[in-house]
Amino acid sequence: MKAAVWYGQKDIRVEERELKPLQDNEVTVRVAWAGICGSDLHEYQEGPVFVPVNEKNDLTGEVAPLTMGHEFAGVVEKVGKDVTKFKVGDRVAINPTLTYGNKPEDLDCYDGFSFIGLHGDGGFTKFANAPESNVYLLPEGMSLQDGALVEPTAVAVQAIKEGDVRLGDNVVIFGAGPIGLVTANAAKAAGATKIVVLDLSEERLEKALELGATHVINSGKVDPIKAVYELIPEGADVTFEVAGVAPTFEQAIEVTRPRGTMVIVSIFARPINWNPIQLTNKGVKVTSTIAYTPSSFAQTIHLMGTGQLTPQGIITSEIELDDIVDKGFEALTNDKSQAKILVKLSGEK
């Protein structure tokens, strides 16, 4: 079967790969749709970041080259003999997070932290295997395209929880890529009053307004700090750093009110220079989040199924697997009007 395989920086190849044997506790999913994530883009542009290259990953037992893709949904094709919760034909989304499972749920995603599609073979292919515990049933009325959006939306749901966003809070989001956009959507669902999104792309800022932002700022045209304080004179209750660069890291702290919270959501593929005296002077709390708990993943499916979360607007393109490099990774690198690109596998809805 064809698969998009990571070999190295700027080296993703669509080639024939064999599906690994199904384990007793796994299901085989016929992949319908898979999204290209910012983490995937980091691996393409700057990798390896997460992909194991010198030795096998402890949890997956795999090493590059490996099939990418961790945002995917599809239909159960086959079940292992120990699987009890799913049957052939079930429509499912995959939680790609793998851990040792030895910690309480709120700490679990830091207990090993590996990903299907980054640390082992994933969903940019026709069929993919996943442990039963990582498979989630989709409710009626929720499409398989929606299922491919659960993973990035769950990242935003977890970020909102980490920031303890409450009814009436004022929120500022630095970065209007896919995660920034769904963070705006999740902040709206959580009851934030003002939701301000900053980016350099007018097209992405328009998307932010569609997804729940109340105000947008093009930080390439105005002083972003001054612009935020004009909208929120007292400073934001919670800010989200979703751009992954040094200037926005500092700006996010600067526009947060004293004793407010700045949440790091982005992945910094490389170190930045920053002086912690900024925190001393501002009195801001800084926290971070990576991935999501199993409960947050399940809650995301429920909230999408009921229409309380509506991330569908982040989709800007649908492409074929054969075009994943040129129309996927290169498009996301060079065209800032792109947000979420979905790769069509079976194409089932």
C-alpha cells in the first residue's frame, strides 16, 4: 500500500509499505482522512524533532524511516482477538498518544509521550494499526473528516483547561495557524468574552474571526503589544503562545495581566534567548501543555458531535496522498493562507 514515509529533513517519500502484523489488542483502521499537523511540518522543515532516528522508540519499537500522520479517522477493517469494544465497520478517530500508562490521567501524557505517526507508523496510508485503547467511536452525524480534526482540536481543549479559562475571561492568542484557530474556537466554547488573535497573515486572521475571535490584529502592521492594550487595558487573563518564535513568546507574557497565565502550546523546535526577569517584572504565571488527556480527547469528540466546538472552518485544502509533498508540506511552508490540509485516503465521509 502507498504511504508517506519520513526519511529526513525535506525528505518525505510516497512509496509502497507493508502493514505490520495486527497485534491481539489492536484494530486495523481503513484510513479515510488524515490531517497534516504543525508537528509534521516541523519534522519536514527542521527534523528530526520527535522522530526516532538513531535507536528504536521505547514504546513503539520503531525507528525512521516511518509512515507519518497522527491526525486521522476511518473505519474499522479488522480487530485483534482481544479487542472487545469495536467491531468491523465502526467509524472511529484515533488518539495517537502512547504512554506507559503508569501515571494518573492528568500526568499520563508525560509518561513516555510517544505518538503514532511521529514515533511509529501512522495514518498517511491506506490502513493503520492502533491499540484498542487509542480508538474512539464517532457519534452519528459526525463525519470522518470531522474525525480527522479531533486530534488538533483536543490540543486546544487541553490548552484551554491548562489556562483555566473561565466565563468572562479575556483571551489573547499569538498565532493563527490550525492550533491557534481551534484554540480561538475552544475559548469561545469556554465562554471567553474577548478573544484576540494575532498573526501576520490576513487570510488566517479572517479564519480566526470565522472560528470565534472577537478581534484580530496583524502584528506586522501595528505594534502588537500596544494594540492588545487598546482592546484590553488591564491585560489579558490568559494568553496562548501558538506561534513558536521568540518575539511572540515575550509578547504573550507582556500583554498578560499580573497573576494572569500564559500557556505555551507551540512546539519550539530550537532554543530561544529569553530573560526570566520579564516574569519577575510582570508577575505572570507561565505554563505549558502537550497533547491532551484521554478524557479531553473524548470530551472533544462529544463537543464536536453536539456542535459546541466547530473547527471545520480550519480546512483550507483537500489533497491526494501522491501530492502530499508539493500540495501539502510545501504549500504549508510557502502559502500562509493555508491552515489545515486534509489528505484524502479512502475519502469516505
